[in-house]
Amino acid sequence: MNINKETVTELIMERNFLTKKADTDEYLSLYHDTQPVQSKYWNGFGQPPTITFRTDFDDIAFNKRRQSDRSLIKGRFQGGNIGWIEADQIELFACAYKKDIAKMTYPQTVIRELLEHMGPLNIHQMKEETKMLVKDITPVLHQLQQAFIIYEDQYDGEWDRSWYLFEEMFPDADLNRYTKNEAVKILIKRFTYRNVAINEDMIKSFYKFSKKEILTAINEMVLENILVKYDSGYILKEDMEYLMNRKPEKVKSAYAMQRNDFLVKSNEYWLKEKFKSDEYETLQYLLIDGQFHGAAFGKFRYGPNDLEDIVLDLNDEIATERKDEILQAITDIRVNKKANRYIGKPV
């Protein structure tokens, strides 16, 4: 299959609105395909989810409104991580992520029955009623939440949020509408559309499905002519002819991508191995010309983060040539706070 890799990169950037900003409808389509969407990494409590750099409007404020009217809802997906999905997608994500409880423990039974008779309640009211400690109640809530037995209604970003029985909030939801395999296949198709070229490790990196679940779904999608093999992974069958006939145009841009970004999470399995420091934390990953080529290292703070060094895998000539552009990309997100070093050398 003769597909130019620059063409693939260009299409990834286009479909993620990093070459052209998304309008509201385009943003909604992007959100739909890349959910569950998380809040910005190392953000304040309760901040709405965001897909950075993709719009000219404030998508945090936009998503806050969607939280308020409950068209965006909170759940635990992707290995128990908090994420925000569209409310009308609750059946799909429940079928993809539901962790059934075969036999309820005593604390689980206590909390469920408490909500049945007295709910909705916040965690402090549960503590008063049960005399359990908050540190003991919290894991029980998370277990029941991941089983889609209860629901956390964080619609306003406040600390004092209420917990409901899931069926009370979503009485018409069919938690068996899809099989796990059907749900995984739907999500993989969306994922492939936005990432263009994918592999099993990328899917696992983002969704946290098991290797077996991923391989079963992919093999079926190949047989169903939804996916075709490309390079060491797969592309959508519908993209094959388009990519083969598209004339490549080189992407030129520099972005400092926050760690919960869709493209970062899709590639996290190799990014965290290639760009790591024994001394510092990874603050952002650097997307240069549509490819990840480095990272910003420092320390997260409650306030301006400490940015110690910019590490790149570019050759010295290109790193020097693009220095001002890369530093500016980082300065822009740090509100004019500059890096201390650039590829190990003082700035």
C-alpha cells in the first residue's frame, strides 16, 4: 500500500483541528469521537474538560455550560479515571466499561441501600448516617460508580456534589444495549478516524481495554472490511483510497500538548518511555510538524510550574533553527514564563 506518511500526518492534524480551528459543530463532532475527555492535566478541582488548541472560542466555558445542563456527564472510565461523556452516550460507555459486582460487600450494600432510602446524598451526609470514615466510603463509591449502580452528579464544579442511584438519574438507560465487543468496536472506529493510523498499543493506551478485547475487536473489524492493515497497524478502509491519492503537504507547527490531550493519551505508551527524566516531571509533550519530538521537564506547582529544560529528539541543526518557535509555543501556555534551559543549555 503506497501511502505517503506526510499525508497521514497532515490528515491527523486536519481531523484534530490543529491546522484549522474548529467551529462549534466541528468541535462537537471532535468531542464525540474523542470522549471520554478529561480536564486539563494538573488543573484546579472541578474544571470542565478541554480539548486545547482546537478552537478560537473558550471550550472550557462552553463545556461548563454543557455540564450545567447535564448534556455532559461525569463517570469513571479508562482504568477508573474520571472522564466526561455526552449524556446520550451513556449506554455505549456503560457497556464498554461496566465492572459488574458479582457479590456485594457489606459496605457496598450499606451505601446502596442508604441511597435507595435517603438519596441523593453527599459523602459527608453518608458519613453521618453510616459512621464510616470518608476514606472508607470513597473507594466503595468508586466501585459502585464503575458498576453503574450509582452516579456522581457533578454538574456545577462544586465540592459538595450529590450521589444518586444510577437508575434514578437514567431510568431509560439500557445497560445491555451493546455487548462489550460491540461497544469496543464502535469506539475503535471513532478512535481510528481521528488518529488515522492506529495500532493495538494506541487503543490500549487511550481506552485501557485489555489486549484480548482489542485484538478480538480489530480482527473482526478487518474481516468486516472496516479496518485494513497499514504499516504496522491499521487505517479505516474508507481512508485508504483518499490517502493514496492525496498530494502531501508538509505540516509546519509547534504545540506544547498537555498530558491529558487526546493525541498524547493515544501515544502515551511510547511517549512516557522515550521522553522521561529521573529528576523532573513531564509537563508537556512537544508536537512539532505533526509528530511528537520532545517534552518540557520541570515541576508542577500550585501556581506557575517550574520549567527546567526542553528535550528534543531533533538533530542539532533543526533544533537550533526551530528554537524560537518552540520556546514561544511553551511561553504562550505558561503566560510568558520562560524555560530555564533548551536542550540542556541555558536560555
